[in-house]
Amino acid sequence: MPSQLNSRSSGSIMAWLCLSASVSTGVRAAFVRSTPSRSAAFMHTVNRRNSLSIPSTLKLSTTTPVESTETSYDVVNKERGLDTYDPASFEGDIYKWWENSGCFQPDAKQQPYEGQKESYVLPMPPPNVTGRLHMGHAIFVALQDVLARFHRMRGRPVLWLPGTDHAGIATQLQVEKQLLVEGTTREDVGREEFLKRVWAYKEEQGGHITRQLRSLGASADWSRERFTMDKDLSEAVVEAFVRLHEKGLVYRGEYMVNWAPLLQTAVSDLEVDYADEEGKLYYFKYMVEDSDEFLPVATTRPETICGDTAVCVHPEDDRYKHLVGKNVVVPMSGGRTIPIIADEYVDMEFGTGALKITPGHDPNDYEIGKKQNLPIINIMNKDGSMNVNAGDYNGLDRFDARAKLWEDIEAADLAIKVEPHMQRVPRSQRGGEVIEPLVSSQWFVKTEGMGAKALKAVEDGDIKIVPQRFDKTWSNWLTDIHDWCVSRQLWWGHRIPVWYVGESGEEEYIVARNEDEARTKAVENGHPEDIVLRQEEDVLDTWFSSGLWPFATVGWPQNEGVAGSDLERFYPAACLETGYDIIFFWVARMVMMGLELTGKSPFNTVYLHGLVRAADGSKMSKTKGNVVDPLDTVAEYGADSLRYSLVTGVTPGQDIPFSQEKIEANRNFANKLWNCCKFVTGNALRDLSDEEMSSLGVDGPIGKEEFDTLSLPERYI
């Protein structure tokens, strides 16, 4: 755990905090008093402390729910009695009582006083607003809940800030699927109507994920729940873009991007999954101009031959030295020629030693093309079909063009051979189609300087990464960072605050907070007041708005410099707990944006958990049939069993093998605690009057005045 939990205490604290409902229902009522003396006051404190620090879950109960926060849960507990251990019958009631009592709020019964402890702030990684619960959510809820409740027990104001992400691609894709069923498209209905449909879909599906997080016992302050497209958060996104542009960190340019033809948008590296798939390696002849000589070249994508602008060999390769500087004829191009160049990038021992260079459709070729000043030819439309630059293959789907072009190469006696070949194929995480690398005009954020600041924050100890071995991963990525493509060709999301001047063209543009400000700037630049302004159609990458999460959610930029504001109280955060798989795409960007826009690191500790895997260590997969559904697990075994199974025997940053047997064993352990409590409750509380029970009951979080009257052991508990 982070430094706030030392190694000796973390295990026992995790066990106590994660075995929640069974303990809270029994123990809170069991050890109320054995004599009318000190023990009564002592256990009164235990009851109150547990009401703040033991997690439970939201599961619709078969018993009468606890509606009033004024009624002691202990009284209700006594009236109900303890039967067999059935988590579904009580977890929801306890959770509801905690939430309605305000136990999850940072100011729960806290009065400002001199020397008040610094707030402990824990930003919750926002899940997709229309998403569904999976084990990745379960592990972060279990660990973050431990941190939140531990620091509440220490008397600190704790803000565990929940919220959801608008998930631009994922959400838009679902609505587009609905339109396809109706026989229409987003282009047919238009942008305004399409966005109305997306908002309706969000309202219909958006509440499921937060209810499911509650079912795991997440003691987050739901009264502060945020959504990345809330009005003030959207204003923060616009402000961030404008300020970065004013700093010279935002620009528009052409660069190689991951293009998803089905979605017709650029996607981030995180949204690309690589799969080893059986393919083919095609060997063919690149004929030297005016000669019978040829260069043997191999490719997995023959259709890209149409976009080749050079063939590259190693400068020391004796087989091809004499050909450097000559031209070769591009197959099936009608006679187009390209140069033979030399570059040490080529591995003489790999393949034929001759490499076709397609700068418009391969990231490595793109870099060589820039280095060698080669032209870039785009041969594909945005839907993955071939364009006019592909000559006779114009209009064909890229895979149909592959087959047709190879047939023509064979007919022209330019084919050498075809071999089976295992290759890493990039596929869109959302749409499933093969990603096409291509050069496109996009909006970028310069990251070199921002990355250097983020690197220094860890090196100087301003941010501590747990486990420390990820410091090297952090350093390697930020040392070799590329500019960040932040534009997406979508309609759902934060529309880029850029206005192009005039009825056509994109040469002149204005970055502004709104159209009125853009028009004012246009007039200042010498344009008439009625000049046509066209806002950029693209939206910002979802990770851009998520990168502002730690400070935008507590009032940035609206409350900058406002004394006593949430921004002053709750920023920077104390700890960010998340999976190691998004350390680059989210954590690093939050640090870069936080340092650049607020001058402060957004948190002082980054705690990284591993991935939840099947019992044999393999990745959970629906195709393998080894996925454990957390909702089904909670329904059958209770949230305590699930949470306890996730946090016991866990090392930071290590993947977590998970099995049904472990859940069952921990459910049995919780059952033993339940039976102990049931035995004591049936004896200690059986003869107490309602008045006595009410005097010992809990009706809300403990206040500082009462806390100060307790002895040291009681305060510690």
C-alpha cells in the first residue's frame, strides 16, 4: 500500500475492512455491553467507528429496507434478528444507511478547527458511463475503499470522488449500431439529431455502472458524482485547450495515426489491440529500370505497393550496393518509378534485405520517409477502400485490392512465392476492424516539455509510484514520448474550440472559448463582423478530458485562487489508485496536464494494482469461458467474499490469479464470523429494552467533540 499504510498493518487492515457486512451486522450489535460500565461506552465507540469504516454493498434486500437515518441500525438489527448468513438480505440496507447518513462525505460531522488534518483525496478512475461492471472495477473498488476507510478511521476528512467518463468511441458506436438497425446512419440524421440520441442513450444506460459500484460497497461521496461532459467540466476542457494553445503547445499538422475505417476516426494506441494471426508473406520482384535485374521484396500487405515511394537497402549490403541511386518500377502502376535508397535501419539478415517503403501507410516507413525526404502517397479513403492514387484498384476494398493486385502480379510474372506467416495484426478495440496506419491532418499537443516535467516530478520524489519498479517504465516512456494526437473524427464528445475563418478552407483558424470570443478575435485580425466562422467538426480525445479529472472535478478553473474552495481543499489529491495498464495513457497525461495547467502534481502517490486473471494465470476471456462476473459473485457469495478474495495475498503491481474456490473459502470464513456474532448477539442483546438499545445505537458519523472525550484505545479503534 502507499506509505500511509505500513507493511505490518496493511494486511490486517485490509482483512478487517473487506470483511465488512458480516462483521458490521453482527459485531456492531453484539458487543454492546456485558456490564453497565466502561465496556458499554467502549463498544458504543466501536459501533460508531464501524459505521464509518466497514464497507458493505448495495444489493436489493428481501427484508424491509432502512429508510430513516434517524433510526439506529442496531435497533433495526435487533428487531430483525440474525438468521443464517445471507449477504443479499442485509448488505444493501447497511450500505443505504451509510450513504443516507452522510458517512461517505468528507465533512461528515467534521467541524473546522485549528490544526485540522489535511484532507485525504482519492480520485476514482471514471468508468465508461454506459459500461458494465467487470473484475477490473472490482479490484479498484476493493483497494480504494480500503484506503478511504482507513483514513476516515484516522480522523481525516476523506474525499473519494466518483464519476463517469463519456467514452466517446464506445458510446457513439452503440448508438450508430442502433441507427444501422433502423436502416440509417448518423450522416443521414445529422449531427444535432444524432447527439440528441446519444444523450438519450446515456440517460437510459448511464446509471447502471454507478449502481453496480455501490453493490461492491464503494464508500465514495456520491453527492459529488461527476460526468466528463457536465457543463463545468466541459468548460474546463475548453479552457485547458485554449491555455495550451496560448502556450504554443497545441498545433495542427499531418502525422501518422491509427485509423479505424469502420469508426472512421483516429484512435489512440490504447484503443488498438494486437493479435497474432495467421497471414501470408508475399515475395515479388521490384524490377530495376531499364534492366533485367530486380530486387526481391517481401510484404504482408501487397495493396500498399500502390503507395510505395522507395525501396531501401543497407548501405553495407554487398548484394545491392551497386543498385543504390537507381530506380525501380512499381508493379502494376503503369510505369511509375521510385528510387533505391540506402539506410542503416534495414536489417541485412532479415528477409530479403530489401525493404519497400510506404511512408503513407506504415509508421516505420513514415519515419524513414521523413529522414530521406520521400513523398507521401495516401492510397486509401477513410472507409478503408482504395482511392484514385491506387490506379486500377480505385474503389476496391483494401482486402479485395490485395487479392486482385496479387493476381495481376502473378500474371505479370513478378511473383516469387507466398509463404504462411504469423503476424501481429492491429485491431480496433471498439470496432474490431484491422487498423490502417495513415497520415492525416489532426490536432496535436506537444508533449516533450510536459513529459520532462512529469519525469522530473517522479525523479524528485514529488510523486511516488508504488511499486517502485514502475519508475523505470515511467522514465522510458516519457523520455521517448511523441506528440499526442488529440482530435477524433466523432460527434460525441467535447467539440474542439477552433473556428475556421471564411466559407471554405482551413488555412486560417482561431482558437477561442466560444464563438463570440472567436468573432472578436477575427475582427481584431481585420475581418468584418459578419465574417463566416465554422467550428471544427472533430472532438477531443476522451483521454484529454480524463487528463483533467483530479482538478476539474473540484472546481478548476472556476475557483482558481478562491480561499476555502473545494479546489483549495481537495487539490492536489493524496493518492491515485489504478491499474498499471493505463500508466501511460491516463496517469502520465494527468500528471502532464496537472503540472502544466495548475503548476502542481495532481497527486503525491500512484498506487498500481495488477490485472485480475483466471486461476491458471491466463487472461480472462469470454471465448475461453473463464470470466468471473462480479455481479453474479456478489449475488451468490456477497461482496465481502469477493473483496476479501481480491485483496488478500496481493502484491502491488502483480497480476492477481482468481478462482471460484477462493471465493467459496472466504465466504465460509465470513460465515464463521457471522455465527460468532450471532451467538453473542443472541445473548448480550436479547434482554435489552428499546430505550437501552437506542442509547447505544448509531445515528450518524461521530463528531469531533464526542471523539475527543474518548480514551486513547477507543480513539484508535
